[in-house]
Amino acid sequence: MTALWLLSSALLWAPLAQAAAVPACSGAAPSGTLTATRVPGSAPASSEPGLYEGPVWIGDALYFSDFSFGPGFPSHIRRLGPDGKFSTAILDSGSNGLAVDARGDIVAAAHNVKGVVRLELASGKRSLLAGTFQGQVFNSPNDLAIGADGTIYFTDPSFQRAAAPGGQDATRVYRVAPGGKVTVVDAGIVNPNGIALSPAGDMLYVSGGGEHGVVRAYPIAGGVAGEGRELVGGVAVPDGMTVDCQGNLYVTEHAAQRLRVFSPAGKELAVIKVDANITNAAFGGADGKTLFMTGAGALWQIRLGLPGKPY
């Protein structure tokens, strides 16, 4: 690693606490079958095939990763501003899933360095928060969630493993404690993908498993995730997830081109259809009630009746 990443542990971790607050909870969860619409002007800037990923709402704008399937999976972060215009926020981000910390900076699952990084929006400074486990870099960090105490949970499948040399001997879900210690949450899901925390931060959710995928739920006590249980089965190629203020889960099914909404007990509440392969979702807008969804060169939106988490 270059000197770019060498910052003190205290400097890196202190501002992560209290991330991802949800607006006041009021309204009704979606029900039935709904259809999202494409955001005008969101077509890819490049002709190279790839994906939009990791939507996160920060301030008055939506940020998302835009990466191609070329060598190294080159990626940058785009911004949808309040005026409806798109711009490039961070070049060469090497990112997939994104989150926001308490000071409004992006925390990214970065396949280019095979780790979890902070990307400061104001200065462009980049710092590594987690880079190795048992002396080896990760496979291709995919998605992440941040607890109120600064704990980071992230998934590490093998989808972009070829982006850089090295990797792990298995695909896992990891916990990064405040201070940087990395431990394993779950090693039993093949290519874990989406990850989210409940509004109270007392439950961790992880999706993965491919064509016949699952969503698992892990109770959290003292900032540590306990043993997981299957909450939802039969999920077709699960990808990213988000959570509304009532704790309902919004789970994308990549090739099925849909997002399904489940109650905290795992009951299906609604289906939101899109017109291309879908990757992830996040709540945003001035009142937090617009659901944004990313996919294969596409960004969709739909107004809902209650707010949710910004990633």
C-alpha cells in the first residue's frame, strides 16, 4: 500500500459513529406489484458493458458506483444532483457498494484495492479502513453497512476477484471493529452479496447464495453479530438490500429484474419491477421517501409512502 492509505486508527474511525440516520418514521409500507421508472439522463456515459452499484444518498444528492467489466473493473462514482443533472464525483474510485459516514463522506467496498476505504468528498483524500484478513487481501468487497458505534460489516464474494492480485480462500461476511480489527461473521454463504442493518442496529441482514439464494438475519449484541438464521428463502440471485424506517427489507433479485419487500418477520409485502438487471437500492430525496435502484446501465426511482435508510 502507498502512503495514501497510512492514517492513524483514531483519525480513521472516530467519525464513523452515528452513520445513516433515518428520517422520522411515518406512512405505510408498499404493497402489491409496483413498477419503477428510469431516471431521465441516467444512461451510461461509456459504451462498455457494466453495472451501476451502491447507491447512497448524501445531503441533497445521490451517489453511485459506475463500473465496467473491462480489465480491473474500472469504476468511478457518479452524482445525481438536485437539479437532475449527472456529474462525476470521484474518478477511479474502484468501488462497488457505498455507504455514508457521520461526517458525510463515502465509505466504499473497493475491488481495486480489495478492501474497505473512505473517500472524502471535499478533499478527495482516500484512506484504507480494512485491507487484509489473516495476512491476505480480500476477494472483492461488494457491499457494506455501518453501525452507530462505527462497526463496519461487509460482504466479500468473488465477483471482481480478478480486479487485483490475491484474495481469500473462501467467500465470507466480515466485521470490522472500531479500530480496524477484522473478524468473520459468516463463512457459510456462497458469494454473500447484499448487507443491511435494522433501523435500531440490533439485526444484521445478509443476502447471497446465487440462483437459489437466501436472506439471513443475525442478532447483534454489544456490536457483535450472533449466529444467523434463514429469514427468507427462494431468492433469485439476491443482490443489494436496504431497509425502511419500519424495518422492512428491500431485496433486489438481479436477473429477475425486480425488488421484493419483506417484513422483519420475512413475509413478502410487495414487488417492485424494473426493466433491466438490478443491483442495489437506497432511499433518498428531501423527505427520504424516494427509492432509488441501480442496475445494468440503469437508474430507477419510485415514490413510496415512508422513508428509509440512505444506502
